[in-house]
Amino acid sequence: MVAEVAVSVLLVKLQNLLDDERVMLPGLRSRVLTAVNELKQILSLLEAANANQGNAIVSHLEARLLHTIYSTDYVTENFLLLRVERRPKGVNKIIQMPLMAFSTQRQLRFSYQMKKFIKSIRAICSNFSEIHSFRGHQYDQAPEVLVGREDVEKELLALLFDNNEQSLRVISLVSEKPLGKTALARTIYNRLDIRRHFHYHAWLHVPKEFAYKDLLLIIIKQIPMPPELKDVEIMSEGSVFDLLFQILMEVRFIIVLDDVCTLDDWHELFYPLADSQNGSRIILTTCHSYVAALADPWSRSLKLKPLNDNESWGLFLKKVRGSKVSSDNTVSNNLKAEVLRICCGLPPAITLLAGMLSTIDLSEWSRVIDLVHSENQSTLLDIVALSHHKLPSVLQPCFLYFTLFPKGYEIPTRRLLQLWLAEGFIQMSSQVCDAPEDVAKIYLKELVCRNMIEIARWKPDGTPKTCRMPCFLYDAFLPKAEATGFLHIHHVHCKPDCKSSSKFRIQRLIDQYSVVKSTSESHIQHLRSYVSFEAQKGDTSNQNIGIFLKTIVNSRGFTMLKVLDLEGIYKPSLDEKIGLLQNLRYIGLRWTALGSCPKSIGDLPCLETLDLKYTNIITLPSSIWKAKNLRHLYMNEVSIEKPSKECSTNLQSLTGLHIGSKDPQIYGLDRCTNLRKLGLTYHSGSDMKTANCISQLTNLQTLRLRSRDRFGQPLDLKLSPMKDHQSLSNLHLFGVIKDGIRVRDLPWNLQILTLSVTKLKEDPMPELGRLPKLKTLRLFSCSYAGSKMKSPRGHFPELRVFKLWKLEKLEKWTVEEDSMPQLLELEIRSCKELKTLDGLQLLHALKELILTNMPEDFASELKKQIDVNKILTNKWQSSNQAKLVLMDAGVGDKMQSGVKS
């Protein structure tokens, strides 16, 4: 079943090889082209054989095929590796060969290996049957819906808001089959009235194997805390336990514990959840009735049942994305009956089948539905298998890649798409003009269209921020991914000498809640990717990572590593010789607290993504400019030791670069015309030069400019005309704009605008309201220094989100009729002098008004103008309160003695 994934990965590599000018021998090119055609044929045969047969013969053939594919993939990677030569003994400098044609001997050897591969693949192909063709389809985004659970939802809300029961209560959602427990809990959890009623909220998916402290930290990190609590990771497990207990004792909270499997798991997680007799609640989802019954004998368990026919059909119609199906009359009664029969009222089955059918014409539905084995009791498994087989071959490795992440994990799309690129999953051709990043977004969109992947959170501009694989699909595909050698997960209880149970050598090694300690040959010889999800700090994780990487770097021939993703690992030890890993494409060091970066990082010729965001790195070696394939460089206020005019023209993202008073052209930024995302911090002395440079970067989509001195105080910011920046949709400005802001200087297609310490003297609303596509406006601290603000009639036609933070002199805001007609969310934070808000009732589309640290009399006045159910009020803990909590937890002395993350 998963053989298509391995075939697709190798196919992309060989297709890219055909475009490589270093391949000069005609005979080699001819054999590579033949191999590509054979792989395309085997993909078609695999899809049909699996969909129509699914028997032991197919499984045997796939096993043979996998061995052949993996062997050839390894040979291809070795052929593509850039040669690294060393000087004689005693000289440490590394000589990197330029991108010249491969040697004739090397090409002849690879050509012979291609000949053997073609012979093997043809022998396997002859055993497969012919199949029908397949075609893909795009979709229109549809909002998440919850159908058929209205009664259960109403009952659950009543238990959550029961004012007669002030003790901590556990409400369990129970069903042995996948009936949408998690979806129901998530819908409730995200409601505005829930967020308004409960002070603190946390969601925890409970893995079958876990480190206890990690799960406590996951809960704590979801609680809004002052800066004093940023280093809780250095605390002991007992201190974290005590801290969480004391925090929850002071507030009314709601916590969702998703997928609790055993009573032992429940007991461990329940101990620190304090009962302060204030109406706190826990929602527990489980497949086991006995867990629900014993978790809280004094509370009710809600048992979910399959949907009835009307509910099932209603959900199906809403999940057939982009289809012409909109009513019962569109589909014949027989076809409708078949859909209802094979789905058995299971929401996952309905959703998945609807996603698969939405990619084909209505006339072909019957043929696809017939492929679901009606005699099988596990029709959900049949639909899962068929949905995977119907995926285009290029999407199969992308889909399977989701199993690298922990179950229920919200994956940042930024991280996911760039990992796909580094792995070589994105298929490009000479006919496609889009950037690889754009093609990757299309792949993700297709998976979402098929209801195989969920979007968890959205960015203000309407693009996906995080996504995840549904739990029932994760359970189905993780064992297959491990059994077929696609990945190996090193679990928390693995021993140091733990080896993969798969017959295949480890290509992708994943650490979940544990850091691998083994440096055995089986772990590193064929390793392509290493990804870690270790959450703890202050332990030995950094040492183990250092040993592991040192072994890889120093082991002769172990240079195939493409992905090194250590996001969240505390100060991992990076070997200074990391530049020897010549195949490395992705280095993820976000949230690692690292203070420096090895100088040899610029010796990585294939490096595409370097993520240093949210680290303690303040300078980067100038060698980074030597990485000519670098496309994404993420930093936070980082200076480059020595500017270079050799900046990679392939750069798509460059954020967090601190240039001070230097001319940005020294860095070659004026020649980086492919830049889409740019973040610069500079002094006012270079504002004109910076403005001139930015005027030449017309492909920018996101721009963040900060003008400040070395102490962080804002300086003058020169805003140059940006009318020619047609692609620029997101603009963030930090610095004093003396001349005011004029719509003629802003991009006409601007969708998101953020102003901070701009100290505007004139009311900016009449100007900004003329931007026709503006969807999100954020006026942050000291962005406006006036006392009155007015939103004129007819302005802000597309505005959806408006945030006012810390406008210290603002006293009155007036909203005129027909202004902001589509505003959904309004947040006012720490505007202490704001006494009057006229016209609030004219914002008819408003769904949510968030008041944070605002006077109570102001909030009371607003409650007279609009529905009180739309208002959410927040008050943060003071710093003194937070310090007391820390002292009680036993970490106050550590903080005062200078312990840092």
C-alpha cells in the first residue's frame, strides 16, 4: 500500500536529475529517462492493483518492489552527493568541489546501476494487472462544520455551565468507534462563551507513551503567563507539578484530555488539576467505558452514537467540497442509499468518502463506491485504504509524512512545506513556472480538499497556519509507515540499543518525548532525516543530541542527511564540522535557546532552510552567504559579522536581519528580487537607503520594518511609496513616522497592516479606511498619539479584525454608519483613558469583542450597546502575583541566582 510513496520519491529525484547539466553522457540520460517512464508505469499499476485486489500477492510484490526502490534511492543519493575532499593531515580546511560535471567514471558506474534497476523493475511490473486511470481535482475551501451532534452539544454545554455544581467535574465523551469525540470536544473548546466563562484553557492529546513532565509542560504553556514564568522548563518534575497545581487553584479552568486509554494515565494527569470549588471542568475523550465511569463517578458520561440517515446525509453534503451536489435531488436514491449504507453513520467515514468523491465527476461516483468492500464489517478501513490509493502519486509521500509528527500535533504549515521541499517530495517541471513553495501549497490544499488533512488554525489573511492529520488516519497509517521503512519512531521507552523492527534500514528517525542515545550503524548509515519533539529543558537531551550528531559527522560516508529538525530541543550541541554534511537541506533550530551557530554552516551547498527564530543568537558568521541554494533564513534581530555582496538571489524569506546603519545594498539585498518575505531592523541613519532598496523588491508579500536604537527605543522610520508592490499584502512598521501615513504610499492590495510606536499625530482612520482590501488592522502600543479617532462612513469595506493596544491618550472612538460592515473581531487592550465608544451597535457583523485590562465601567457601558454574549473580558495576573507563585513552587531562588533557559 505504501510502496507508491517510495516510488514517488525516487521518481521526483530521477526527473530532477534529467534537468541537471552535470549529467553529460547521452547513455546515462537515456537510461534515467527509461527509468522515469518505468516508475510512472509502476505507479499506475500499483494504484489499480491495490484498489481492486488488495490480496497477499500484491503485498508480496510490493515488498519486492520496496527493496528495489530503496536500494536504487540510496545509489541515486550517493551519485548526487557533492564531493568533499580534505587537505593533507594537519590542515583542517575543507575543499568543496564546484558544481561541475560528474566524472565520466562516476556517470558510467551510475548508468550501469540504472540498467540493473530497469531490469528489476520490469520484472516486477510484469506481475501486476492493468488498471483504470486517475485524475486529480482542486477544491474550494469550506468552513468546519459539526452536524448531527446538536443534542449532545447542548447537554455538554449544560454540564459545563452548571452553576449548581461548583466542584471540579469530569465530563467524558465515550465511544468505541470513531464517532467524532475529538471534533465535538474541539468545537465546544473553541466557543466564545466557553472562553469567556473559563479563565484558563488547555488541550492535551494523551499519547500511549509519554514523559510525565512533558505533558505537564504542554498544559502550562497554554496558560497565559507573565514573563517571569518563561523558564519553567528548567524546573524539576515535582516543581512543575506544584506550580501547575497552585496556578489552577486560583482560577476557573477547562482542560480537554483527548484519547485517554487507561485509568493509570488518567490518575497521573488528574493529580495536579486542583479543585478550587469554583466550577472548573475537564472534558475527557476515551474509547473505554470503564475509564469514563471511574474517572468521575459523580458526573455523567456522554455516549456518542452513530448518526442517523438524515444527519449522515447532511454531513456528507457539507463535506463534498466544490461539488455540484447541493440537495437530495442531485443524487439518485440508489446512490444516496449506498453512501449511507457503507458509511454506517460514522462521521470519519462520511467525511473521507465525501472528500474522495469531490475530486471526481458525479457520473463516476458509482464506480468508486463499488470499490468499497461491502461485505467487510470495517468499512471505515476500506474507505481509508481507497482514499489513499486514489491519491495522486506525488501526494502520497506528502500525506504519509504527517505520521512523523505526534498524534494530534498541530503542524505549522511553514515547517511542513519546507520539510517537504527538503525531502524532495515536490515535483517540478519545465512547464511549471510556480516556485516550489507555491506547488507545495497546492499539494496541501489538495489533501485538505480530500478531507485527509484538517486545518487547525488560520492566519489573518485566510491562509492555513497549522494543520494536522485526523487521529483515525494517524492510527491507520503510522504502522504502515514504520513497517515499510518510511520512518522509524524512537519512543520514550526505547532502550539505547533499540533497533527498528522493520526489514528496512532507517531513513527517517523520529524522537517523540525522548532523545535517541544510540549511535549504532542501523540508526545512522542510511539516515536522511532526523526530527525531534523533545519538550524538556535542563536535562541531558543536548548532550545526547551532540553525541549523535558528532557520530554522524565523523563517520565516513554518513553524509546523506537532508533534514536536521531540532525545534524545541534545549541548546543542542552542534558540531563545528556540520559543514561536512554536504547533503543537508533543512536545519530547524527554532526555540532551541542556542547562543551561536557553527561557522561551517556556510559550507553546506544544498542548504535551503535555516530557521534560527526564537533563539539567543545575535550574530551569524558571514559564511552563511556562501550557501547559494539558501531560500529561507529566519532570525530574530541577528547581525551578520561581515556583510557580503554575494547574497543568494534564491532567497525567498529573510527575516530578523539587523543591519544597523549599514546600507542594505552591502548585503546584496537590492539584487534579491525573488524575496517574498523580508524583516529588517535598522537605524534611522540608513532609512533612505533602506527605502530605496525596498522599492526594487517588487515581489515582496510580507514586509516588517523596525527602526530603533541599540537600546530598543524607536527611531524615525522613512516610508517610501509602495504603489508598485502589487504582491505586498502584509506590512508591519515599528518606528516613528513623522510625516503621517498616507494611503497613496501604501500597497493597494494590502490585507494586513500593523503599526507600532509610529506615534502618529493625526487620526489614521480616514486614510487607512480607504484601503479596499484591508482585512486586519492592528494599532499597537503608541501607534497613535491623539485623543480622538473616527471611522468614517463607508470606510474599511473588507476589514474583519481590528486590534487597539495600549493607545495611552485615546479617549474617544466614533464609528459611523456603514463603516467596517464586515468586522468580526474587535480587541481593545490597555487603552486606560478610553471612555467613549460611539456607534458600536452599528457593527452588525461583530461576533467577538475582547476587552483586556480595561476599566470595568467601560466594559459595563459597552454591554448596554451590544449582546453581552459577544463580549469577552480578560485580566492578567500582576507580576507580583506571578513571583509569589514561582516562590511557592521553589524556583524563586533559581531565578534570583541567574538561572536562564
